[in-house]
Amino acid sequence: MSSLQLRPGHWLLRCPLCKSGITATAGALACRNGHSFDLARQGYVNLLLGRRRRPAAGGDSPSQLRHRTQFLDAGHLGTLTTTIVRHIERSAPRPQHILDAGSGTGHHIARIAAQMPGSAISLGLDISKDAVRQAARRWPTPAFAVTDLWGEWPVHDAAADLVINIFAPKNFPEMRRVLRPGGWLAVAYPGPDHLIELRDRFGLLRRHEKNSERYAHMAERFIGPPTVAVLRSRAILHPAMARAVILMGPNARHVDPTSLAVGREPLPVTFDINVLFARKPERKEGDGCWLSTAEI
């Protein structure tokens, strides 16, 4: 297996067993204590341990990934990544190391890294092996790894200048640990009216009303004082796009696809997304617990 499959972002990783640094061997990443993790031919590494190395029940399915790719490739949610880039561009120094906690298809980290000035080193983490495989195959620049975001991430302390988290599990203590002092966190989550037309029509999952308050509290506790940008727009979606936006997330596990009678006429859909920004101070903070949530 060729060492050309190594990508710069892999060097942000550390051994999930002993936390030591890793080096490249023939087709694998290995630490000084002899723990070795094979690089897949697509160029990603699986760092789940023990029984969790089996396909994760909580991760995105191939069907969800197909729908998400269809939706994002159509240009929807492009404002989201642009908003993150514009906010971070005002900071100094500019981010060189970007981590996507819950990278999914790799769409967001690829777009953000490409819009950053210079050559940013990027790493995507996701529990879904299918998602990581697809992302590594499609996007040749970012590195990708399979891992459990609810646990301790196999990433070096203070390794990232920017951590993004888009509709994904929110492990605030790990976000703080991997952020360098002065680094930025950008968290995107649905607002109260996100997809409200589809939600009411098809009985989709409801949002927790106090999510914004909880996330702001956790961000201030673990990272720094937050600010929130509200991205709200209304689009007319082709029925195929409306179907895709429903089936690309957790709603896919609660809705029977055969019952989605979206019809043949375009559907009006509200996009209501909050983007929380917080910056880690130049000093160390105390320890704490992480927050588990269910998202879109």
C-alpha cells in the first residue's frame, strides 16, 4: 500500500490507545508503543476500538449519505460555510489546522478549507465508516478518520486552530482540548423554524426549544463567550430535493420513505440555522463534562 495515501491532516492524530504520536509505516499509522492502524485504500484510517470497529449503528447509512450528497451538491447550505469562513477570516493569525467533528460526506470541511487563504491542513472525524470512506474517496486533500465523537478524540492537544461542528454531536470538553489557545469553534445547529413546513406536513422530529440556550452555556463554560449568527432563508424546493433534505438526517430513522408523498409540485421550505462562534482564550481553563445531543 502506497505512502502517497497519507495526507497532512493525519499528523494531527494520536494513538487512541496510548495517546502517543504516530508515524507512517507501510500502509499504516503506528505509534512508538507498537499500536498500528491500517490505512484503507481510499486513504482514511479507522481508529474505533474493539467492538466499535464494526459499522456503527448511530452513524449515517449509505442511503442518508446519498441524499445528503444530492442536497449539498445542489448548492443548498452554501451560505453556512461562507459565513464560517468570513467570520474566521477576521481573526489573526488565520487558521492553518482545521478539524471537522462530525464530517459526514466531507462537503463542509472541503469547502471551508478551500476558501481559507494559504494551504490549510484539515482533518475530518466521523463515526460512520461509510461516510468517512466516501469523503476520503471524493476529497483528496483533507484527511479522514473513523472515531467516536462521544468519547475522547484521537487528536493531539491544542492541535486545531478551528474546530467546526455542523449538525453533529457536541463534545465541548474535547473541542476545548484540541483547540489551541486563541483557536475558534464554529457550531451549526437548527433553529426553531428549520424545515418547519416539512416538519408539520410529514411529522418530522421536533427541535428542543432550549438548544440555543444550552449550547451558549456550554460554549461559554468550555471555550469562551459565544456569539450567534442566524441564517434564515426560504427556498422553493423541487420534490426530489425536499425528499433528500428529509432523508439525509436522523429523520430517515423515523420516517418511512415509502410514505413520503411529496407530490410533483415545488415545496416552500424554511432554512433556519444558527451558527455559534466562540474563541478559546490564551489561558488554560478547568475541566468539565461533555454534552450529548440529538440533531437534525
